[in-house]
Amino acid sequence: MSRFSRFSLPLLFAPLFLGGCATVSDAPLQQQVELHAVLDYQEVGEVGCLLSNNLGRWFVVAPGRVTISRSAEPLVVSCKKAGLGMGQEAFGSRPDAMSLMGNVVISAGMGFAVDKYSGASWSYPANLTVLMTPAKPPGELAAAERVQSAVF
């Protein structure tokens, strides 16, 4: 076997096994997530939720789906339903294993820095659940905000 054919065969099949840089490849920069809100171990409907990361803000009524931009930064989700309660959660993103391996092997880690900046090889969990806390009754809220003064 000649020297050329011994090395050319692995080089031909290398792109099939290595993901490469997600920014350069056709990796989507957006991701669809499904959001649920839970209060007292029960799912709550018609809850307004705001999702945000360093690349934008999105609004969805839970339970529901929304398309967001991928990022290496956490996704912060704030939900509220008038008179019922509110909640806030932060969800971290994870790098895609194939893109990470391709970045290390092909670009010696340079592609990782590019993908971290663009968010292309990062993704959030597909299903997000926000735990809500019950709203306080108006009388209880007013009592908590009362200031005790020794002057009067």
C-alpha cells in the first residue's frame, strides 16, 4: 500500500466523525424550548413569562413554546400570574459534544472560543419548569409593609 493511500483514507472519512466548529457549520443559532409553570405541585395555565439572555428577550404564555437564541450565558425565566403568584429560574446552557470534540481536534480549541461567543454550539434544556411561589393576600402584604415607629 502506498504512503498516499494509507493517509488519504482516514482524511476522507474524518469529516464524518468530527463535528467541527458549529459557527462554520449549519448549526442553528436558535432553539425551541417548552415552558411550564408549577405552583403547589400543580401546573398553572395562562402564566405570563419573560425569558432573557445576553442575546435577547422573549415572551410566552405558559404552558407554551418559544424560539430563543442560543447562548453560552444562562437563560433567566421570570413568570407571574396576577393574584396567584410568581417565580424566577435561571437555566444554564451546555456545549454540544460533537462540536466540542470537533473544535478541539480540528481547530485546536480556537473554534470553541468562536462558538462560545456566538452561542452556536450551546443549547438549553428543551423543557423548562419554573416553580412559582404563592402571592400574599392584600391584607397580609399591607401588614408586612407597615413601619413600626416609636415616635407616635
